[in-house]
Amino acid sequence: MPAWHSPPDPAPIDTSHNNPPAQQTNGLVIVNYGKALLVEDNQGDLHRCVARRNLGRVVSGDRVRWEPTGSGEGVVSAVAPRSTVLRRMDITRKPRPLAANIDQIVVVSAPQPALDETLIDKYLVAAELIGTNPVLVVNKSDLLDTDERAALADRVSGYAGIGYQVLFTSAFSDDGIDPLAEALAGRTSILVGQSGVGKSSLIMRLLPDLDIEIGKLSDASGQGRHTTTATTLYHLPHGGKLIDSPGVRDFRLEPTAAAELARGFREFRPFLGQCRFHNCRHANEPDCALAAAASRGEISARRLESYRSLLQWMTDTVS
């Protein structure tokens, strides 16, 4: 049984030799609606719960301990330590968790709206820094003719060249759906990306009983079907969990030191520590190993510029 934390003491409590009180049980957070959580019990039933104070923001994927307070209702009293957590900066410049205990980030893009490599880079850096597996999906492939698909494949080939799995998919033509389902099987994944890239259509293909699942969530929450726009966890029919997150215009990384940010670009790692100055930020310092590697074509000049833009943004944000 995992260690848990609960107020007023935020430190983990060792429960390896103590069973929880009989009225408490373990659960999985499916969705956070703000004032209420939907928690799934060990039998797969949903319960509308509130969280005790001082637990922080509880999110989809969190493993919790909760106590029933009535029919289909309860109180979350503790949250298990997270193996991973995806965070973003909110408009107040505070880190905000989006999902917990994920082991894969699936970045969905499309030819329409236009593919945003800067946004893709941000998600890939986040995946690298929290230790999750990244997958890049180019959706709406049915909109592309042969030449357009070849051009877009060439554009994203740099990601495949540094070891990222790249899939072309279409919910309408079934292109790439089976490889995507295979990539998701047995993992806890989160779908992220711009608004309008077709994540909802992909989920409908991956989850044949999606309408039934949405109905269960709506009935349990008592808030109506519109509540499914919140970040929500679903169980995949062939094993694994899939967390759907609302589309975004941008994704703001947490402020990160230059050395850590550079490690978030996996292809930079062989060159780190080879600069003239040990504290090189790889911005415009002389004898920078990354700049030299880019000039030789050993790393992407565009990716190096993407790193520098992120570094400048973080510098401006912290100052």
C-alpha cells in the first residue's frame, strides 16, 4: 500500500503496517470539476466527492483515499504520492497540475489548424523533464493529398530522427488508428494539443462506448453533459488509461534553469558540458558546443532557436 499524505501534516504517512479505517477506501480520480471530484472505486463505480482542505489541487489520475458520506458521495481525505505530474503555468504565473501518474504524453497536431512546432517542443520538453514517454500524432491526415502529406512528413521528420514516435492519423479514414491504439495500450496517457486538432474525434474512435461513459460521468456528477469539457480519464477497452485534456492556445512551461531546460531537448545531451564556459546558457556565449553542433548540422538550428526562445521567456517570467 502506498504512503499517503493528508492535512494537517503534509509529510507522507507510513501505512505499510496499518490498515486504513474501515470506512475509508482507495480510489482513482476521474475528473475534477472544481468544487467536486468524480472518484472511481475498486469496483468501477463513480462517486461525487469533495476534497479536504490543504490537499492542493487534486487531478485526473490521482490515487486517493476517500470516505463515503452518502449514496454516491464522499470526501477525499488523502492523496498518494505521484509518480509523475504534468504542470503548466497559469495566468497568475503559478504552476498548476493538469494530470498525475501519467507515463505517456501524446501531442496531437494537425494540418488545420497549422502545425505549431513551438507548442510541440514545449510539450516534448515537459515530457522529457518529468520522465514520461512522448508520442507525436499528426491528425486529420485525410485532409492531405499525396504531395501535402509528403511535405508534412518531411517537416516532422526531425522529430522522428531524434527518436520520437510520429504517427499520422485520421478518425474519418481510420488511418493510423490501430498503431495509435497499440501505442496507448497498457499505459496511462494524456492527449494534449491545440484546440481544433481533432482530439475528440480520435477519442471517439478509440473508445467505442464513449457516449455511454460520458453519460455515466454526467449522471454521477449531477452537472450535465457539458462538464465533460474538463480533463477526464477514460479506461481503454484493450487496457490502459487515456486522459483527455481540453485544447489550448499555448502551453506555458514551469520556470526551469537553463541547464535543466537544455536537457529537455534530448538531442542536445551529447554536447552538454562541452562548451568553453561551464555555465554556458547556450544563448550567445562564445565557443558554445550547441551552436557549433547546429552549424555542423548535427542538431536542428530550429530546435536550438526554440530552446533559446523558451529560455528568454523563462528569464523574462522570473525577473
